[in-house]
Amino acid sequence: MSGAGAGASGDATAGADSAGSADARHVDALRTPLEHTPLPAAEVDAGAPTTALAELGSFAGLDYGIWEMTTGTARDVEADELFVVLAGRGTVEFLDAADVAASADVGAVPRILSLEPGSLVRLHAGERTRWTITEPLRKVWLAPGE
């Protein structure tokens, strides 16, 4: 789920004030408290996942922040984003085979990506995804500014 996009990920927000200050120079991304909100029922496939988002600032035309999802399965339509998983585990499944082929920056992209601490993932605008989170997942994301 895209940290910067609309839809499920944009529904639960904790502003930069809760994570430091706007355009924060230093934030403890693992310990920053985030306020969770349930996902819309139409986006949930299993469980009762919640998400939270802290928009921290921008630089060089990019916005950045922290996003988190609790255990469960939900669908989303992605925005352009690059993220690194800090904690938790799960998978992201690309639902359209055409999206997977079109999003291949280098080599073949698997239809289902495993997510774990250290995973670096590039999402492309318009990709339809299904996120299955087995351990609450927290990521730091970068996305084009609006």
C-alpha cells in the first residue's frame, strides 16, 4: 500500500507533529508513535487491518514519511513510491500481470514479493496490489511531491 497515495494508505494519518516537526532532520522511524485507523471494509480481504501514516516532509521534489499496517489482507491501487521495510513481514501481490511486466525496471518482477526488514521495493502508479501482512509492517517511503 502506497504511503503517499490515495485509498487505504491515505485514510489513516498522523501528521509530522506527532513524529517530530515538518521536514524533520532526524526521526526515530522505528519508535515514532502512529495513530491507526481501520481500513474501509471494501478494501479488506481478511482480518481487520489498520494503517497509519506520518508525512514527515519533503526534499528535492520528493515527499517522505513512515507508514504502517497491522496484520490482515487488503487491496490497494498504488502511487509512484520507493520504500524500505523497517520492521514486520508480509507479501505484496501484483494483481494484474500487465502491471508486473510494465513495472520491471530491471529483469523480471515476481508476481508476489516477500516483505521483511531491509526489503527495498519500487511501486508504480496504478498498480493494483494485495497486501498480506503477517507481522505488523512499518516502512519508510519516498514519493514524488504533489
